[in-house]
Amino acid sequence: MQIERYDGDREALLPLFALADDSAMQIYRYIDEGEVLIAREGGEIVGHAQIIDTGDTGAFELKSIAVTQARQDEGLGRFLVAAAITRCRERGGQRLIVSTASCDIGNLRFYQLHGFRMSRIVRDAFGPSTGYPEGMLVDGIPLRDQVVFEYDLSAD
């Protein structure tokens, strides 16, 4: 598997972005921001990680990350996170931020396993006003709040 910068039409990556975010409205707001790294195997794109500059000195955000459903649970997400961390360090980053739904147990576990620390909760971040269906459940839990994680890029 090879991880590389993607400079093509991001519409081609829309299925991956849709795996990472249930709101088409939100995806279209950020899909063209920052830079995208892709995981490619045999010419096929099997995952992506989007990194954007937050505007705060030294702070980047891992805005979107996904692996195709057929290739999940093979460690590709771990490689994409490691590549994003490396890229942010190359750009002089001091911290990397990522957020997910408080009800997404798998994502909460994934980010903590990869060294991210919870930094804050944004209440009622998900709902119709932000493009998410009313009453949506993730792992049987109502989709409402957002958990923001940070990774200290100066740590080993």
C-alpha cells in the first residue's frame, strides 16, 4: 500500500468523504479545503485523510478520514493517521485536531488508541441545522454531541 498526496478532482473521492460524514451539506463545505492524502493499492484508492489548516498557529485538523468498507479493519486507518501526523509535523504543526460524534464508539476508541486526547465537547453539533437527519442513531445512541480530540505533534 502506498500513501501519497492527492491532487485530482475531489469529487472522485466523494464516496470516501460520505463514509466519514453523514451530512452532504457539511462535506460540500469542506471537500475542497486543505490537502488530501490517499492510500492506494494496485492503482485503486482505498482510503483518504484530509488535513486542513485551522488558522491557529501550528494547529491542523484531520477533517475527514475513511477507508473503503471492503478494506476496513486491516490497519489502513492507522497508516493514514500516521501519514497525516508526519505531514503536519513537516508543515511545522504543533497539534492535530480531530472531531467525531460522541455516540460513535468505534471512532472514540480509534482516536484514543492512536494517541489523541479528548479536549472538549460541542453540545448539539449534529442535527437538521447542520445537515444531519433528526433522530439519527449511531451504535444505538442518538447523534447529538461532538467530541474534539487533540494530538500533541511534539510527542513521540
